[in-house]
Amino acid sequence: MKSLRISAALLLLVALSGCSNLMQTTPVAPPAITAKAQEITRAQTSTLTKIGSITVDVIGSPMDAEAEVQRRADAAGAHYYVIMFNSETIIPGRWYSQATLYADYSAPIARLSNSWHKRSGNSVSPRGSSTILHQASATGGEANSSI
């Protein structure tokens, strides 16, 4: 009887230690910054700064919802986004999606500001655009698409 208890405890210990590996992610570097915001995985966010979150509600397909998330991420000045969920509502054909927006402030300022210029069409000097992006993230709220 005692050996059965020890075996059960050992089996439980092994099963629980295996579950802990599922909850941990190995950090992965995000892809290079491009002119458009890119979808990344949670493992790629460890070196990035969260600048806000967005939700979209579209009629169409899941791909339409993802395209709208990317459009809004571009408008907010995000370099990357992680789609938290993309779900059909109780109304068939209506999709609800939520995403977290990220920026890479460790990138060289020239590269960062050039990608921001391409997205926004802004003619502010590179230093000015970097300052504006930092102010948007310092507010802690959602990124403002008018920036």
C-alpha cells in the first residue's frame, strides 16, 4: 500500500512538472521592423514595449478581422501586434478580435523613425517622430492614431 502511494505521488509530481514547461516560453527575437505592422507571437514580445491594445468588430471572415487589426496597428504607429483572440460572435459572419500593440524602442532611432515616416507620411524630423512615439507609449493608454 505504501509503495502505491509513493508511485502515485511520483506520477503526480512528474505530471505537474511537465505542465510547468507548457506555461513558459523561450524568448525569440522579433523580425526586423518594416513599413507595416507585423503579427508576432507572444514569445517575440520580451524585448518590446507595449503601447496599447485594440479591438475590432467586423462583418466578413476571420481574415477580414485580421486585416482590420493590421490596419489599426499601422494607424497607431505600432511595429508589431499580437492577436489575443479572433472569435465569431453569436451573429454568424460577425467577427470580434483583440490585439496588443508593441513598438521596438531599442531599434536605432533612424530606423525607427524611417519606418514611422513611411507609415504616417509625416514630415517631422527623425528626432521629433521618435519623441512623439515615446510620448504615445508613456501615456500608458491606447496609442492615438492621430499621432
